[in-house]
Amino acid sequence: MHIIHNKNFTEETNLTRGLGLPSAVSIVISRIIGSGIFRTPGPIMALVGSTMLFGSVWIIGAVITIFAAVCYAELVAMMPRSGGPYIYLKEAYGPLIAFLRGWAMFFVSETGAIAAVALVFAEYTQASLEISSGIYLSHAMVVIIALLVIVFHTFINCFGVRLSGVVQIIISSSKIIALGYIITACFTKNGNVSNFYTPLLPEHFTLTHVLGIGAALRYAFFAFSGWEGATYVAEEVKNPRKNLPMSLLIGIACVLILYLSANAAYLFQVPVDKFAISKWIAVDALQSALGATGALLVAYAVMVNTFGNVGTQVMVKARTWHAMAQDNLFFSWCAKVHNTYKTPNNAMIMQGVWACVLVLFASIYKNSYEAVIDYFSATGTIFNILTLTSVIVLRRKYPEAVRPFKTWGYPVTVILVVLFYVIYLIVTLITAFIPSLLGIILTSTGLIYYWIKIK
């Protein structure tokens, strides 16, 4: 390995540094709290079938996320540039791996997540109208609403990060208030404590349960996904070497507390057998606690959460395509920045168009939410492993680079997290082979583009 002793990464940028610590924390929180906590608990319970394993899945997901964030924090503080994992992979492994990460994000995972959450927003808009006024929206109208929310957020983010930062703080605050209300309502109304231990554990613990836990972690990780969001706008954060690591740790800690509380609140109102078949557990829990009014309130809450989540994703993910284009690894016009607002509008528009295309494709299928997660989980895990191991690679490659934040317990922490992700990847390939294979194949098509256009 070629060792460079005096490598320093600059904080200079042609983007406007308009985001302070509160804005960066709000980006992390808003990226994480989307449709996941309102949609994934039911499928998780269906896979594990008992409260102890259910809680274990969420705790394991949170612990691994925190340790992964600690590893990311070193990379973020060392290289405070926009682009997130793409930048770290490029420095550690070179442009090809970094390019494939960006390619996979664009065509497999990131725009897919935008499309999925936009559809959930549209579905809850439909639900709220039916509950409140008996208005039924056709499937076509639901799709149109999903498309409009993507177009809206793409438009507003083209007008500058300062405006978007204010929007993120407002929406993130409303999310915490809404989720807090759900938790309070469930616990202050009559519930059933026995739901917490009926059943506590499966009668016989077998390999099937191990695979079930691994499969369930896909949905828990999806619920926690987005925690690295602030790293994508590193060039627009004030004092990034300090504020970015802090934003990751503070944001994840806040979400962890909310998630554990929300799941306990759901379980207090809904028994395990009904919990396991619920696609919209928050609606069922609030309906049990408050009746039809509760169902309507949670529908509004999910709308607020998913609306904000789409906006945050649109804002932060476009920076990856912008960073790739700056390195001549993506369409060149995505490297351009708006003269007035200093935002990567071309990258944002291209992202919005592709997300809309994915909405149209996703609208063809029923119950596509879990399938979408299965589709990009394996691919995402492969690149997570590469990003985490880049901490070790860069320690050796740039031993004297400035590292304002260092991974706790290095190298043991990195090795343990990577080992876990390798096991998780194997389980994912076993339990969701076809969708995982499709995601990997589509990612591999990036090799064709790379060798033809780049080489």
C-alpha cells in the first residue's frame, strides 16, 4: 500500500456553509424518522413472533448503527467534504469502487427510498381523506400525489440550503412532537401489560428463528437508515470537523429513544397476534387508544413525517451525484452549481426525475414496500462493509492526516461491526436471494458505463 505521510484534507468549498449543529442534527433526525417506524414493526414481529426477539432486533439494529456511526464520524471529521461514503471509498479504494457506490445509490437504493417514502405519504393522504371526509382517491391519484411531493421538494431545494435548513428544523421538530404524542396517547390510555410477555420467547429456538432475526434486521436497519445524512452536505456545514460527528451521535441517540418508546407504546395497545399482521401499526395502536380520532391523528402524523423525510432525502442525496460529477465519474452537467443559490440543481433535477420514474414502476405492484427493502439491502450492506473497512485502510494510507475524531476502541470496534455486517449479508442473501441478486446485477451494470465513458 502506498503511504502518504502529509495528507491534509481541506475544508474549502464552492458551496455555502449555512448549516450549524442544530440544522445538521435535524437532517440526521429527519432522514431517519420516515415511514419506517410506522411501517416496519409489523413485518418484524411477523418474522420473530415473540416480544423478546422483537425487542432484540431493534436493540441490535440500534447498537450496530451507533457503532457504525462512530466509525463514520472519524471519516467525516477527517474529510469534511460533501458526498458521504462516496468520498471515503474514493480515497480508500480508488475511483472505480467509489463510482459503483454512487451508481448503486442512484439506480438501486437512494432514489428508490425517495420513491418508497413518497408513496407512503400519498397512501396516508388517501387514508386521512377517507377517515375525515369519506373521500376516496383512486390509485392514479395516489401516484400523482407521490410524484408531486418529489417535484415540490426538488423545487424548494433548488432555492438554497438556508431555506431548506429552516424547513428541516421545523419539520424535524414537528416529527418529534407527533411521535411523542403517539407514545403519550398509547401509554396514558388503557392498554394490556401482558402484551409485553405473551409470548416472551418462542417455545423452541431453531435456525429458522436465527434467519428470522436476520431477515427482520433488514426492516430495522431500514427504519434507522439515513443516519449518515449530514455527511452528504459536509461542505455546507459550519465547523464540519466538530459539528458533523456530533450531529451523527446526537441525532441517532434521539431517534433510538423515540423508536424504543414507540414500539413499547404500540405493544401496550396491540397484542402480538394482531401486531404481526399489521402493516400500519401506528394506526392500529392509536385506534385502540383513541378510536377513529386516534387513527386520523396518526395518519396526519405519518404524513408530516414522510413529507419531511422525502424533503431531506432530496436535499442530501443530490450532493453525492454532484461530488461524483466533480470527479468526472458521473454526468458532467451534474457538477454545475447554481450561480445565485450555490446549490447543485442539475444533480437534484436528475435525481427527482429518476425517483419519479421509480414511483411509476413501483405503483404497478401491490405490497411493494418490503420488496423494495429486500431489493437494496444486500447491495447497501456490501458498500457499508467497504466504507467501514476504509477506516482501517485510510489509517494505514494516511497515518499523519489530521483526525479530530477517532473511532472509539479502534481497531476492535471496526472489526466487530464489519464481522456483524458480513454475517448479516449472508443471511440476507439466503432469505431474500432474488431481490438481492437483482440489486447486485443492476449495480454491476455500472462497470459498463465506467469502462466505456470513463476509461
